[in-house]
Amino acid sequence: MSGACQGKPNNPPTHGQPFWLLAEVTYRCPLQCPYCSNPKDFASYNNQELTTQQWIDVFEQGRKLGAVQLGFSGGEPIVRQDLNELIGAGRELGYYTNLITSGVGLTEEKIKSFKKSGLDHIQVSFQASDESVNSLISGSKKAFQQKLAMAKEVKANGYPMVLNFVTHRHNIDRIDKIIELCVELKADYVELATCQYYGWAVDNLHQLLPTQEQLARAERITNEYREKLAAEGNPIKLIFVTPDYYEERPKACMNGWGQIFLTVTPDGTALPCHSARMLPIEFPNVTEHSLESIWNQSQGFNHFRGYSWMKEPCASCDEKEKDFGGCRCQAFMLTGDANNTDPVCSKSEHHDKILSAREQAKTDPQTPFLYRNEKNSRQYADNIIATS
Ligand code: FES
């Protein structure tokens, strides 16, 4: 491992420590959700996963840098046979450890052994409140019952029940049923997160983006349930996340580029956000560089730190310290230039892209879902090679 990454930063580093270390331990997953945020050519990396010891080295270096939260995600992290060992190593180093899972592949025994290894938190994701939509989205007929059973098992093992539902035009009208299922499961925290458009979701935008009316109705119903459940003394927390596409100002993505978040992909590439791999920027790999040099000195992490990279209207905007110009990946996907203002912002000259997506959402999608799976991913990888 060399001491420093090559590359001259184009901004002075203005950052502290990475609080959040996200270990994307694998891109492999038994499900095929059409909104998966993994890179579209994920299959190219399936034989390049870091070893157990390489991951533990990354965790040690992360703690030295000041990271306190360690997330295990993927793909489906449970497909890693060494997950229990990785959890134990993370906990021993003093991290607060968090498993983000679809619940598929989870068993009562695994939950018990994760608990014994010190896992602090488990989040189970659902595709819908009913079996048929869940099967349609996940591509698995068995997934729904498995998720129900595992969500109950997580709670039975003394964990808070933390559920995540990705909502979109095919399930958002059943938000009441989703909330009722969560109440039935005695959930403690529920994230009702409207799909964001990264990875595979970009190609399925028209299939997934709800209309403004659908979104407003879902938010109203969620608020009504919040009041009703609070009046009944139910402590459940319903967190409603609106999609960027219906905002007029961009989000402060990742709390600012390279400020608190560091993700390491299955093959060891270190990124300031889970989508940055698509950007025309060179990102360092933990097998070649220390995490300290990656965080503090690499060109990839310094690229959008500070404000000097900004163009107008961000450069003179009095909100730039609040939203940092929005999401670099979204700017790149929608305008072809990651230095541009995120088109979600109504001040962006590309905001019409967001407005036309909203208009398109009013019409029925004519195309079928493009599912995340090995075959589709290989086709992407072939296209990338053919066009480069
Ligand atoms: Fe990459 Fe927003 S997802 S900067």
C-alpha cells in the first residue's frame, strides 16, 4: 500500500473526519429491483471482492481516521460468508454497526450470531405491502414471506424494528396498507422513501416516478397516520422522504462531498458517495492506498470540496453553503457535466429536465421495467467496452 495518492487537489481540503464508513461488501444479490443503486455494470466486479482481512484493515484504518458508524450494505451483504466475522471485527474496533439487508438469506441463527458478534442495528427493506407487487419488483415470489418472518425475528432478538419501503408509482397509492403492515409488525422506525434516481432507477424513471398528485396524497395520508398513531400512544416513527424530482432546491448530498461519508465498494474503490463511480473522475482503491491518504489527499475526494469548483448560478448563490450545489452525480447524469448546478434547483438552466420528467409522469409508461440482473449488467459492461 503506498503512502499517498497521486493527483493534485483542485480545491484546498476543507473537511473533518469521515464519521460514516459504508462497506458495500458485495454487489451480489438474490433480488433484481429495478431501482437498485448499484452500478449498472456491477457484474464486472463480482470476482474482485476484497478478502476478509482486507475489509478488516479498512475498518481499522477508518477508526483511526475517526469513523464511528460502520454500515454493511451491498448488494445483499448476507451473501458474504464472512459477514459475521466482519461484524465482530467492526464492533471490536468500537464502531456502531448497522446491517442494511433485504432479509433474503437471513435466518434466525444468523440473527442470533450477528447479535452475539455485537451487531447494533438491522434495517430490513420491503418492496411493497403485498406479495404480488413485492414479487413483481424484487423478482422473487418467496421474498415477501421471508421478509415478514425475518422482520419479526429481528424484533424478537431485541433489536428495534427498522423498516425501509422504497415507494414509487406502483406502490405509493397503497401507502395506507404499507403503514398498516408496519403497525402490525410493531415497527419502531419506518422509512417511506420515494425512489431516488441513481443506478438502475435512471433507466426506469418513467416506470417509477409517481405524479405530484400521488406524492401529495401519500404525504397527506402519512401525516394523518402520524396523528392517529400518536393519539393512540403508538411510538412508531414514520419518516417520509420526497424525491428530488419534486423539489425546487437540491439536497445537500452526502452533507457535502468528502465531508463525513466514505464508502468502499466490493472491489475496494473508495468513493465519497455510493454513485460516484459513474463520474469521469479517478477514484483510489484501498488495496493501493491508505485510507488516510485517500480521504485527505486523493484527487477524487478533494475534487468537489470547498466552493472554488462551482460555476454560476452556484458560485454567487447565497444558499451554496447550505446545499453545496446539490448532487454531483445527478448533475452529471442530467447535464453531462458534474460541475453544473444540480438540475433539481429551479435556478439551474437545466431545470427543464426535471420539469419534463414531472410531465412525463402524468402519462402511462410504455416500456417494461429493466431489471437489475446479471444478464442486463453484462450487456451494460459490453456496451461500455464497445463505446470506450
Ligand atoms: Fe453522488 Fe449525490 S449521489 S454526489
